[in-house]
Amino acid sequence: MSDAPALEDLSRAVPFAGALGIALEEAAPARVGAALAWAPELCTVGGVLHGGALMALSDTAGAVCAFLNLPPGASTSTVESKTNFFRAVRSGTVRAEAHPVHVGRSFIAVRTDLRDESGALVGQTTQTQAVLTGAGRTDAGAARAR
């Protein structure tokens, strides 16, 4: 489990997520939980939660998961992200659960499941996060530069 002050610090670190209403609920290296409540201003035609809002929820949870798995002094940036959408969300809260699939020296791969209030899988994101060290290069890039 994680404590509230740490979650508040992470929320302040990602102001875009706060502007959308994304809330971190749990943050640990093995699992990050976040939530986004349906709101009309986040919808597309027919009151369906916009795919971009769902992707932002996934990216936020995945990036926090990657961040929590970084070595000391490193940072991260999303280099690839793919989302599959399985069903529309027309109300309620969507919850994201991110897990690291691979934690390496140069990249961290994260899978994030998106579920509606009934627990149904509404989407799934797989993303790759670069591990940035030194002057913003991945370990692999820094090794090639030597």
C-alpha cells in the first residue's frame, strides 16, 4: 500500500493529469492505481468518454509505474504507447491498474488495464518508457556515444 502524502506529491508532479481529474489511488513499484470519473467535458459524441482521456489515464498510471521502478537519479519518458479499446464508457469511474512487464537498464515496459465500475475491461495499454540517465540519454545511447 502507499501513503496519502506520497500520492499527493505524485499528483502535483503531473499537472496535466490533475487538470483532467485523474487521481492516483495507489502507487508502488509493482502496482499503480489511478481513477478518472466520467464527465461531460471529457466526452465525444453520444456521451462516450473520449479515447484520449482514457489514454491519458493509462499514460499517467504507466508513467508513474515506470518512475517508481527507475534507478536513482534517472528520469523517464514515454517512447511508445498502444491502447486497445474494448467497450464504451458512458458513466461512472474508470480505474487504471498499471504493472511493470519488464524493468531493464534502458527501457521499462508497462501494461495498464482500464476497468469500469462493474469491473469490465474497457481498454488495455502497453507502453514503453525510456530510462533517461545523465544528459537525457538512455543507457544504450550513452554507451554508443562513448
